Amino acid sequence: MEVIRDISDFPKLSFPVVTSGTFDGVHVGHQKILQRVKEMARQSNGQSVVITYWPHPRLVLFPEDNDLKLLSTIEERIAQLRSFGIDYLLIIPFTKKFSRLTSRAFISDVLVKALHTKVLVIGYDHRFGKNREGSFEHLKARSSQYGFEVEEIPRQDVDDIGVSSTKIRRAIESGDIPTANRYLGHTYTLTSTVEEGNKLGRTIGYPTANLALPAPHKLIPGYGVYAVWVNQNGQRLPGMMNIGTRPTVDGSHLTLEVHLLDFEGDLYGQTLTVEFVEQLRQEQKFDGLDALKAQLAKDKAATEKCLALR
């Protein structure tokens, strides 16, 4: 997949089939649209093109909205779209100036002049342009004038899935990872860099990689212990992860710690991507380190069972 961050760099394609949206999380509802884009591109011997926006529009239009939590950073979104097999990704910087672009200007300047769109595929409720004034009906009525076809994914095709970003966020926040992963159509991930911790884990036989907190608006699962897969330098390693404040040792701030099963090596400074599989238990305070160590042995066994390692 070719990633383009400046619209002036977009190449002239033979038959671009285009869709547009934030695609936060690239969940199964989004995948319905993306699959249709790929199908139409293949049928026309053309190219699948996704337009997305960063920062998330709500972060620009409502900067005071500190409660916004995103399912994916832009880097994670790129990786998800690449794995889905999209040919071209155009990332348009979302600014207040861009938000004032009228729907007609968006069609003319972006879809027609820059991308030379042949087919536009949109979801049933997709709106675009200043004040969300653009609609499928507007596009359909003027498709011959604009020089491209328009196809809308029917409401039933999306609603039958019963998925929404809100449902996914609620599931992740509550620790219901299997439900979130089912709605996503892939495992929920968190990518961060290993930083130095207090090295307490190694004293009780469970050394952990301490991850830096991700970008402020990246959604972190609810406090607890999770069975996870960890991608490290091309390897996919089993692990168990703790998210919380470490109440047993009187911790006071949020930490993200992952223990890689049967792993030896220095991870400081490395970037790890954690795939969440299941919450094993919620965070709890134990009566000392011996009790914590005994529980971690149980957590390890549960992780091995969850990840089908035994």
C-alpha cells in the first residue's frame, strides 16, 4: 500500500475506486465498505483508494472534548488498512480551514482534480463538506456532471452486523476483549515503546517490559490482567499484561506492564505492539509480594490456556 500525505503527490491512476472516512479501528462495518472498494477495483482492473483524515476531526473541531478515545492511532490505522489490502491511502491533514471546505469544493478539488475518481463508494450515512452538507443524494444527482459513479453501501448491510465504534469502545473499557475483537474483525492493539521501570517484576520471577503511555486519546483497556500476543521485531510472542496502578506495592499512577512468557533479552527502547486476546481478571490488591507471585503463576497458566499454548 502506498501512503500519501500530500494531495499534490497523488499519482494519476488508471481507474481509482475511492472511499472516504475516519475509519477509526477499521472495524467490520468499515470492512464492508473496503471490501466493496476492492471488488470494484478488481473488476475494473483499477486501484483501491482510501481517503482518511488526521487528526481526528473531533479533536480539531471540539478541542475541549477531552473524553474522546480513539481505537487506533494514525500509525495503527495505516497498518490495519495495509493488512486489508488497500492499494493507496491518502491522509489529508484535518484543519479548521479544511473543515470549511464546501461539499462542492471537496468533490471538485479532491475527488475530481486530485484523484480523478472513477467510482466513489460510501456508507449509507456518510456526509461530507462544510457542516456535513454533502450527501449520497447530492452525489447521485450530479454523478454525470462530476464524471464518476457513486455507490452507497445499503443501511441493512451495515446495520445487520450490529457494530459501532461506541460499542467497541465500551467493550474495551469494560475488559470485554472477545466482544471488541469480534466487532473489530481483528485483535485490538496498542503500540508503544519500552521504557525503564522500577524492575520489581524481575525480583519475583516475572520481569516486565514497561510501556510508555500512548497518545492521550488512544483508548486503553480497563484495569486488569490480560492474555496478549506481543509483536517484537517480527516475532509474535505470548505474554500477559497488567494495566493499572499496582495497588499491592502502593502504586499511584497508571502503568502498562507486559511479561513475555519464557523470554530473555533486553527490550529497552524497542517498540512493541500488543494484541489483546482476553481479560484474565480485574486488578486487585494482594497481601504482599508472595501472594502476588502466587497469583502471577496462576495468571501465567491461564494465559497459556487462553493462547492455546498447552
